[in-house]
Amino acid sequence: MRKLIFGIMAIICLAGLATAGGDPWKSKPFGQWDEKDVRRILSDSPWSRPVQVHAPWKMDDSTASLGQATNANQEKPLGTLGGGAKAGPVIDPTQQIPLAAFIVRWFSARTLREAALRGAVLAGQMKQEDAEKQATRAPGVYQVLVAGPDMLPFAGADEKALKEGAFLLTKKTKQKIPAGSVELQRAQDGKKVLAAVFTFPMKTAGGESSIAVDERAVDFSCLVGGAKIQVAFDVSKMEDKEGRDL
């Protein structure tokens, strides 16, 4: 079941969505969310941050002539990565370096887990009553999921190196929280990587909350394939009808 939910999180469409009608995570229970609500939460909400990074693993001899950028230099359409940001182009026109698009999700949050579970229900992969039970099982750690159309650098990465290169950084207290573990979620063939899931402790060695209750922003950062994937989460907006949701 856990792999099913991570899989849904990895492959959910990244289409941009209208935001009329208020925030579904505050306005109605997740059992009433429709497909648009689920897609919006997973692609265009405070818990989901799109990012483009330089992709050195895409560079080859052909990049020497990338100055003549054409439509061929655009990624195949993925819709948008939330907020109207387009998935392409593949090339950074200022430096002629290929780009890769990712979406980073704070997956341990109730809202994200409920959206993934509701997506499974709407896809006919589980019943709503089972989703309700699963939703109550909080992971006990912070989880951040990274997914995108090009997961090649993760496929060849060493999980220990991934863990050592990943951390959370709180903006107010400058608390650096190193990753406790990383797990690569793969397709049924066992080869293709669908997502990378990083875990972080909720408590410090001294027993205090690793993210203070008055913290308003947290950065996530990881190194992979010679690239740095970094996004900022606005913790002050990561709230559902029950309160702060991390």
C-alpha cells in the first residue's frame, strides 16, 4: 500500500488547475475531494514546490551547438508545474545548459497523504473506508518526495551519498536537519526510478522539535547527478483545518 501511494505521488499529472472555490484542504473533508482537488494539492499547493535545475547528466557533444535553440529544445508538454510555470524549456538560454524539471512535495503532511489516498480511491485502486484508515497512520518523521519526468540521476545514485547530501534548513533558527534516510521508489521492472523519498527526524537529539512551532519557512536541499535541487517551503501556509500540517 505504501508503494502504491508513493507511486501515485510520483506519476500524478502536473497540470495547472483553477483555484476557484477556496482551498479544498480547508473547505471540505478529503472524502469529498474530486480529481481537480487532488491534482491541485499535489501540484499547486503550499506542500508542493516545482523547480528547474541545471542537468549536467543531459550534456553531451550535441550541447556545443545549443545556441541555435528551436522548438526541438523544448521538453514534451507536461502541462504546467503549478502556478502557471511551464515545464520547458530544456535549455537555460543564458548558459546553454540543459534543464530538468522536478516537483518536491512535503509528503508527511496529512493533506498530501490524504490527496494521494483519495487519488487511489478515484482511480479505483482502493476503497474510501480503507483510505480513511490509512490517513490516520502518520509516518512519525518528516518526509519529502522528489519526482519528475527525468529521474535518471537518481537511478544511478548511491543512496548513502543521496542521504549525506540532503538536509532541511529552518530560516529563523538556521537549524540544519540532515536526512535520516532516503528510499528510491521504483517501477515494477525494478529499474526505472519513480521518486526519491527523504526522511528527516521530528525531534533533535535533545528531544526538542526539529522545526520550531513559530518557524515560518524551511528549505529543502539535495545533491544528485552534479545538480542541486533546492526549494523553499512556506510553513506559515502549510495548514489544513486541523492546524499546522507538516
